[in-house]
Amino acid sequence: MSSRRALSVLAVDDERPALADLARLLRGLAQVEQVTCAHSGSEALRRLAERQYDALFLDVRMPDLNGLELAGVLDRFANPPAVVFVSAYGDGAVAAFEVHALDYLMKPVSRKRIEEAILRVAEANDDRPAPGPKPASADAVEPRENAGQTAVVAVERGLGQGTRIIPLASILYVQARGDYVRLVTDEGRFLQRDTLAEVERRWTRQGFHRVHRAYLVNLRRAVEVLPEHGGTASIVFADGSAVPVARRQVADLRRRLRM
């Protein structure tokens, strides 16, 4: 093991004592360099948006986004972490391995089982690039689309209300709302704490285009561009909704549509 690089781990459990015990065991291993903790599936998604991890030690039963649901989202990532489930219940083991988990640990977890799981993670990560901050072209919450897969975004619905997983293809446009953005989708409207500039950076390769200081549109869902007085325009969607196009953005939008 000495020739292997140390591992970065994200530990997730909604029960704080169990999470503290898990983090303590992980930090006690020489193979583990860093342990970050998250107290919910939605918090884990935010952590994964900030950087890459070698491994995710994940509780199965959580109230907002449970471990199996989170692992299902990770399966669409370009470079997902190795997943190890940690649970007080054995009934999730079959489903866990269906989402390609490396191991399934039963609570209370012993140091020996943690060591075995970390060894499996190290072996699985031998050929992977070292984790670190997300590159400018990557986004953990909105994974890139691969053949036969659908890019998604996770949106928190509010305290105690869980997390909604929304296909990017269902989003018509994004509107700036102070410290938040509003996602207007086929399924409704959702607020997310983010900036329009950051969403634009992440989603440009998914077909989104900035048409106004307050609007980012999904060009794959647009059906018409209508000229307006003063050199501005409106971009229209199939449901009849429309957003303004700033005058300085009209020419750039038309060039983008001709690509």
C-alpha cells in the first residue's frame, strides 16, 4: 500500500454519532488522507460539486435523498467515486450491488471491515486520476451526457422535503433571482442557491445559452426567435412561454442557432 497515493473520502450519514464514528475510523487509517463529512444526500451532492473524491462511504436510509438514490445519480457521472454502503440493515445489500457498490458494511462497523473496504477502494483507484477541485468544464451535480444516459440536476425542495432529481432536458430556461436561480421546467419551477454565471459555465456544453443578464435558455427546447422593437428579441418555447433577448445578445444568438 505504501506505493499508492492516499485517498480522499466523503462520508455520508444523517445520524451524527454514526457519522462521527465512521469518520474517526477512516481518519485512523494510513491509506486515508482526507475525510469530509456530509449529513444528508443533498449535502453530499453539494460536496461532490466542489471536488472529486476517491470514495463515498454512504448510509442507505436517509430522509431526503437516500443512499441508493444518490448512488443511482453517481452512476451517470463521468468519473464517479467508489461507493461503499454503510447500514444497520441488510435488506439493501442486493440493491447496493446493483448500483456497483464495492462493499456493504453493517453497523456497528469494525475497524477490520473498514480496512477491507479501503483496500478495495485503493485497488479500484489504482488507475484513476487523483481527485481534486472540479475543472472548469466539469460539474458533479450535472453530469455530462453519455450514450443512453440523461444528464440531471439535483434541486433541494426545502427543509425536510427532500431533493428533486430533474433531467436537464426538461428545463426550458433559468432566471436569476438574487442569490438564487429559478429553474423553469416541464415539471414546475424550482429555486436553487446558485449564480446564473456559474450555471452558464457548467451547462453551456449541454445546449444552454445566455440571452440576457437575467436569463439562460435551453436552446434545445426553443421553437422560435421573434424580433422586437429597438433591436431586441424574444425566444419562445413550445408551451408558449417566452424570455427576452438583450439587444447585444441577438446577433450572438443567431450565430449560435446557425451552428
